Amino acid sequence: MTVYFIGAGPGDPELITVKGRRLLEQCPVVIYAGSLVNPEVLRWAQADAAIHDSSKLNLDVLLSLMNEAHATGRDVARLHTGDPSLYGAIAEQIRELRRLGIPYEIVPGVSACFAAAAALGVEYTLPGGTQTLILTRRSGRTPVPESESLPLLAQAGAAMVLYLSVGDAERVQGELLVAYGPDCPVAVVYRATWPDQEVLRCRLSELAETVRTSGLKRHALILVGSFLDQDGLESYLYSKERTQDD
């Protein structure tokens, strides 16, 4: 028996991986993050699978379900949104599974940051531009180390994607302005790959007002950086000067 932490992707049910779908099809117990995972993904679960919405459960109840499945030799598909290793809150679950001696495996998924880039038709790492992507969030109910505060991270000038921060867009704007400048391009992507996906574009100085006008408060990423203008140099990968030995 194994508990499989499966990245279900950002929203589009077809963005679950082949491995993730195969495991979902074979697991008699399914626990999914109902507030985030598209329920359409559940169409690949067994018809008689025991399906539980974890948005209504606390950690003790989750572990009880997993322990019961372990006792009866049934595999568990634990569906998380995007990729489970990124803001997935799996560490506390895994810690308890280890304590209980229950085997587990993490199956990677497509994170919303990549779905957002696809929706915008952009590349994070442009030739001649930044080669670094920062995935972060602003401090909130879950604190962020001072060494990872937005003003400090922004000094790198790298491409940046902020999770769980759209509800605090005014502070995000204020903390990034000095490093990126008021004219830095910004995009806000709401529910990437879902049917109601929404994309907003503005300059950093307009971020707070753009978000306020839209009414968005959750389920959106903020993308910041010059990469959004896609004005980088041509890649050496396709250059005529490139040799077969490169």
C-alpha cells in the first residue's frame, strides 16, 4: 500500500501527468483538495472509489483515512493542485506518514506558474535577459523569512512569480517598485487553464489599481519582469554560428 501525492495540474484536467492519471485510475481511495483541484480530474477515478474532499478535513482526519487505507491494503491517490512540492503543505502529512510507517511517493505536476506563462505566450528565461526565475510569496498568515522579503529578492532583477499574494497587491507594488521601477511590465493571471481564466496586464505602478478594479482576491498569480515584453536577443541555440560541437 502506498500514498501517492499527485500533482493534478493547475486546472485543466488534461494537464495531469500520464503517471498521475494512471495512479489515480488504480487507487481505490482518493483524497483531493476540493477547493483547488478541478473535480473534472475525478472522472479518471474508479467508479467505486472512496472519494474524500480534503478541504473539509483537518490533518488528523486525513491521517485517519490514510491509516485505514493502509490497514486494509488500499493505495491512496492524494491529489494536490499544481505540483505538490510548491506550497502544497505536504511536509506535515509526510512527517506523520513516516511516523506511522506508511509508504508514500510524490508524483510531480504542472505548476500554475508554467500554466500562466503558457497563457501569456512568454518565456521566463530570454537570451540576453534574466536567466533566473524566482517563485515566492508575500508574508501573510504564513510568515516569510526576512532574508526572503520582496525588496531583497527584487534586487536580483530576475523574473518573479508571486503566489498567494494578489490579495495584498498594494504592498507587493510598494515593495517591488524601487528595484524593478514603475514601468516594469506585470501580468496577473487568474485561474490559469480553467474555463474562467482571466489575464490582466499593466505596469508595476498600476498593479494595485488594476487588481482593485478587477476585484480579484484569490487564485491568481502576479508575474513581474522585463521578460513579459519578450524583447530578448536571439538564442544561440538556433544561431547560424552554432557548430555541431556546441
